[in-house]
Amino acid sequence: MNFETLDMDVNLILDKHFSEGRGGKPVGFVGIHYNAGNLTVEGCYSVWQTREASAHIQVESSGRSGQLVWDRDTAWALGNFDKNQRSINIEHANMADGTITEQALDVGAHIVAGYCILYGLGRPEWGVNVIPHKAISPTSCPGEIYGSQKEAYIQRAQYWYDMMTGAIQPEPEPEPEPVTPLPDVLKRFVDLDPDSWYIAPIEECVREGYINGYDHEHFGPSNPLTRAQGVVVIANASREDLTDYLEPFEDVAPGPYYYTALCWAVDKGIVSEQDNFRPDDAATRAEFACMLHNWRGNPAPAGEPTGYPDWAEVPDWAKDAMAWAVEKGVIGGSDGKLLPNSACSRAEAAAMLANLL
């Protein structure tokens, strides 16, 4: 997109659920929102066909942006019509824990800076010219954008405002080091080997918002994927609205980052409803294959794979899923073995998901 002219990557303009014009009122602030789901521009457009709500801009987890209501018109975003008439409203796709990806944060903050310049609102500042939805209406929106990511978001918006207004000059690029560089989307992680087999699938999964790091600098490629992380990964990849699901397990209370994703996964049959889910246990390679197999509707495999000396170690309940995963190239052997009962690493989970998608 062009941040100077605020031309988004795509225009997909609604024909309903907004008001033409602004009633003669000037734009005075930018409203900040999240989807409560990992939606695309097209996903927002579809949801707002039946829901009486809208926003001007959607920012996807990949950083792709879309215009859904023209700036000259009033989006139905804040639950207060006067405030709607006086604001530009920006939606962000989010992970199941309410956070947004680094790409969405950077692009969303850059767009905020552009609007603050366009409408003469001044340097971005929370509560002055950048307002979270929850400050106007009783809602959890915008999730962790106004929680754990609050300072990072506004600091990035201020950085881009200063850059765009010439208050600071970009630093010269350092001389490239004679090593294999990480892809841009992974450069923040200090624990990834740029020459490793897992770089391509992790790049895809991070770029698309399926898997995030433990924090800004650590991905943990060799760390075991927990069962909770497994359902969150699949929920993120589904790009579905995860709201309005019930609590399914005795050992999982509302509040954990994976709660909504887990409820969704039970509803979709990705994991079974039982007394205990063991969210912090490591997911085995067979268990994660079963989650993916269930997500895809339990397709029948052509038959059992051959050439794997440890096929007999595959649990009976996982045989169809593992056979399907081998047949579709979702899972491969490690030194000629499937290792079905070994913990699935986060790098292996990224590879399985990328192979499937």
C-alpha cells in the first residue's frame, strides 16, 4: 500500500451498514479495533454483510490492508454515532490470545500515522487522537493492542509519524554480514538457524499468522508443541470467528490464551470433549496429525504406508490420521521413522501445517 496517500492494498467497499457522509463533522481521532478472529479483508466484508457493523480499514495478520468504507463516510464501529462521525476506524486481525502479529502491528501503526498527518491530528497519542474501542463502549476490543501491545503500538505509530513528517531521518542500512540472512518476517527471532530445514515452513506460518513466537525475539523451534498450542495453531489457520463457544473441559477455565480456540476445536470435532484436555502436555506427532486430520473432516486414507519400521508403534486411534498424513505429504519420516509417540516440536508442527496448506 501507499502510506503517504493511504491507498490500501485492496478496495472492497461495503454497500450496507455504514452511513454516507459525516454530517459535516471533522475527523478528530482514529479508532482502534481487533476482529476477535484472524480474518482477512474478504472475511470482514463477508461478516459485515449480516452484522450491522463496519470499519474503514482492515489490516490482516500478513500486513495486507483493505478499505471497506470510504474515509468520507461514517463506519459503524464504536457504538456511538457522534463518535463514529468524528473518526477513522481501523480493524486488525488477531491471534487467539488477542495479540496481533508484528506485520499487522507495523502496518496498522503506519496507517494511524498517515491519518494523523492527513487530518492534522498531531503526533499519535493514546486517549488524545488514537482511541481504543473499549474507551467508548463496554467491550474487550481491541484486545491486547490496548493491553500487552499498547506501548509497542503507539510507539510504532509515533515512529512512523516522525519519519513521515521528517522529524527523524532513517538510519543508514548497515553493511550486510556474510551469512545467510533470515527472511524478513523472521529477522526478529534470535533462535532460528537461517540454514535449517524448518525456515521455509516457519516463514509461511509466521507470515500468515498461524504461529507466533513466545515473545518478540524467540520462536522456540525445538521446543515441544503443547496440546493447547496445537489447537491455537489450527484455529489461527482456520481464519474463523472464534467467539460464542462454551467451556468444554474441567481443567480449562475461561481466561487462558487458548480458551476460545479450544472451545472452537471441540465444537468442530478437532479434539474430543472429555473431562481433561491436558493443555500444557506436549503433543505427540501422532496427536498433532490427528488434530489436522480431524480439521480436514477425517478423510479416509488409501491404505497403510510401507517402509516405516516403527509403523507398529502408531496407536490404533491414530492409524488413519497418520496414514492420511503420510499419503498427503503432511508428515515425513525422521531417519526413516515416523516417531509417532515423540513430542512434536514447534518447527515440525509448522512444517506439517505448511505441507497441508
